[in-house]
Amino acid sequence: NAQTVQELLHTSVANLERMSSGLPHEDSCYAAWLDFNLASMRTETI
């Protein structure tokens, strides 16, 4: 549902902020993109 997606997005943003301190910008963007796609697939299967 929408709330679950919002929570997953907030988690992805938090992870991105935590990782961005130690990763190049491109890697952080890819990680966020990957998290978003995994979250999208997960919500579609529910």
C-alpha cells in the first residue's frame, strides 16, 4: 500500500545518506535506484 511504499522510500533515503559519506556519488545513486526497484517489485508481488 502507499504507506509501505513511503516507509520504504524513507528507508532508502536514510540508507543513501548513510552510504554517501563513503561512496562515490554514482554508487550512491545506483544503490538508491536498486533499493527503489526492489521495493517496487516487493510491493507488486504483495
